[in-house]
Amino acid sequence: MDQLAADSESLVQFVHPALVAEVSADRAIDHGGVYRHPLRFQRLRLDVGLEDVPGFGEGPAVAAG
């Protein structure tokens, strides 16, 4: 279970993925550089395998994190 750090920043916990999910995201950022809106779960992508999705920090559009 993730805990909040003393400075109120969330900790990141990497996991071994088993399923692929589709999410929607808004790229709006507030004045402090924080994303304004959370991700929204859309659906499980049972037609997509783990080998079809780049890992965190890989691929043409590197994930920020």
C-alpha cells in the first residue's frame, strides 16, 4: 500500500503489469506545474497485449513521471 510522503508528494510503486487499460487524460497544468485533472479509466483493452505497449519511460512519447 502506498503511503504519502512527509512533504505530501505521492510515492511511485512500479508493479508487474498483467492487463492493459485505456485512460483519458487532460494535459492542463496549473501554475504550480501540477496536472489539474486526474486520469479517467475508460476500459480494459483485452485486444492489446503487454508486448504491444511501451514500458514506462520507453517509446516515442516518453511518459513524464
